[in-house]
Amino acid sequence: MPSAQPSPIHQDSFPHDPAADLPRPRSLRVVADRAAIDRPAAERAVRDLLVALGHDPQSEALLETPRRVAAAYAEMIAPEPFTLTTFPNDEGYDEMVVATDLPFQSLCEHHLLPFRGVAHIGYLPGVRILGLSKLARVLDHHARGLQVQERLTQQVAGTLEEHLHPAGVAVVIEAEHLCMSLRGARAHGARTTTSALRGRMRDNAVTRAEFLALAGSRR
């Protein structure tokens, strides 16, 4: 008797994986390329600033200051690119994922003074999930630049929404701005809070309240 031939496999024999329709992970956009920063020009500008402020950049104490300042700003405004790798949500987890008190620091674009604080980030998984450390990486990526807190909050939420396609995203950022505490009003210790809520985190009152309770549980 002729040997039995295996039956052909048809594509519709397998359930469709919705994750296959999602775009492949890609590197996050780099706001400023550290290698492209003109260090000599930055150092000259710092020397000119010192002179304008009545200081001698050739003094022993300030001789290396232009180089140090240029290097510091290059580090603060130029994030490293990275791939926001996601994973299939094989377990079908559909409850909230929340990371609280993620520290960050950024540079105010209005006064070139730092602002720093913590972020609380949560999402409701769809077909993909994210390594928990990547929440901190997304925050750090967007914080390294000339920023305002409102835009930073929206950028973090938008990046997670774009790459994860979750059922909902929520970001709350609390920060102290040195341009407010060291000058002007000199409101030392005052903190500014901003939020960005997307999907069910915004539209569902119970879900929104659950996230805000988890984000505020440390107080």
C-alpha cells in the first residue's frame, strides 16, 4: 500500500495572532545627537558667559570650567537611542501594570536650569507587554533634552501608546523646578504635577481612580 502522505497545512488552520499585525520594535527617536554637538563652540560660549558675568575664565579655578560645562550639557540634552522591545502577552494579562516613583531629571528649556522628580507610569496590556525597566528607560530618554514638564508627560504616554497599543496608558509626573525655587518666586520645595491619560485610563472612571490611587499610595 502506498505510504500515507501528510495532509497540506493551510494558513487558516492556525488562529490569527493579533501581535503579528503590530509594527516591529524600532529605536526611539534621538532628540539630539551627542556626537554632533559642537563642543569647541560650546566651550567658547561658556568662556564668553563667564566674562560677561564679570569672571576671569583664565583663573586657575575657572580654567577647566568651559570644558566641564560643555560636557555636562552634552550629557543632559542628548539621549542614547534604544529599542523599546516588547513581548507577546501570552498569559493574556489584562490588569493594570504600574511603576511608581521612577526618578528622573531634565533641563528646563526656558532657563537652562534642572527640574527633577518622580514619575508614576501605568498601562493596561493589550497583545504586547513591556519589560518593567523599559518604563524607566522611556522616561529617561525623553527627559534628556531641553524640556517642559507638560511635554515630557505627553511624550512618555505617547511613546507607550505607539509601541504597545495598550488598552490604556497613564503617566503622572511630580517635579521641583529650580527655575522656580532658586529664583523668581523662590518657592523652595514646591512641586508641579502633570498627567497624561489615554484610552481606558482616561475614559473609565473606575480604572482612572484605581491608577491614581496606586500612584498616590506612597503618600
